[in-house]
Amino acid sequence: MENKRLMAAAKYAVWQRNYRRARERALTRLAQAYPNEYKIYLEEEKENDYTQGKTWIDLDGNTTSSMDANTGANTDRGRDTPHQTRNQQGAGEL
């Protein structure tokens, strides 16, 4: 009986992983096909999260700076300097 539960859980975990991978690939393709709209929607979601008290963090644990989707102006949230290069900020920012 326990073995059946483990097998079912493992099967579901694989399904979830595959689903997330497919969803991420689809999101990447949409972002590449419609980069301006993607940036606007991403900024809207980021602002919604900030109004709810949620913060976005990068892989280093730093809060990310926000770019205005319309002007490209840096609104800098939690960064030391607003003009850091991508390498200084750390790869993998959200």
C-alpha cells in the first residue's frame, strides 16, 4: 500500500515538473514574440505585488530594482546604486 502511494506521488511530481517546464518555455516564447507587452505586464504584476507588501528578490537575496516600462527610468528598490551593471547586480533577476 505504501509503495503505491510513493509511486503515485513520484508520478505526480514528474507531471508537475514537466508542466512547469512547458509553461516556462511557453512564457519565454511569448516574451520573445511580444517583448514590449511582456515588460508592461511584468511591471504591472510587480507593482501589484509591491502594493500587497510582497517584494521581488534576485538569486542573491537582494530586492530588485524596478524599471519603468514606458520610460525605462530606474525607480531603484533596494539597490545600492541605480546604475549598476548586470554583472554587479547578479544574474537571474526576476
